[in-house]
Amino acid sequence: MGEVNEAHFSISHSGGQTIQIFHKQGTLHPGPRTDFGLWNRKVGDALGVSFGDRFVQIGNFRVGDVDGTHFSVTHVGGQTSQIFREDGTVHPGPRSDYTTFGRPLSECQLY
């Protein structure tokens, strides 16, 4: 999983299939599909990866634990694309709540 470009975050498989694309405006673009994959990148290329309290920021996107019950994928622009709740339900965006933005990044960052 990772940022494809500043507007798109995706989850893809080494076999060439993209499972899900998350857009900065909070919309979802489901797979299976073969575009917006990340496997053409070099291993260890962790540019733009930062960490904070229960989240990882990859480029302009944050994925992480919002409150112990909800996990979300959110863009720095404020739109949440997807919320995963502890009971197994998913709640699609676009929406502007259930975000980890507002929490500080830790001092340990990869550039």
C-alpha cells in the first residue's frame, strides 16, 4: 500500500492487481484492476513516510487507528475515503470525520 501520486493512494498485489484506490477527494475506486499499482517501485524506497501516535503517513495520506474502534484512510486535504470499524463494517467516504490528522508526527521520519 502506498501513495501513487499526491491524489491517489492504493493497495496492490505483486501479481499485478490493484485491490482499491483511495482518491484525495474521499472517493473509492475498487478493483480488481491493473492500473495505479505500486510494484514497479524499488524495494526500500520509503520517501515521504512518517509516523505518529497509532498512524502512518505516506505522502499526503494517513492510515491509522482513530480512536481504538475505527481505522481510517484520510488525505491531508481533509477527506476521509474509508473507515473500517472494529465490528468488521466499512464506511465509505467522502467525509471529513474519523481522521488522524491533527495529531503530531513523531520526530523519527523517513525521507
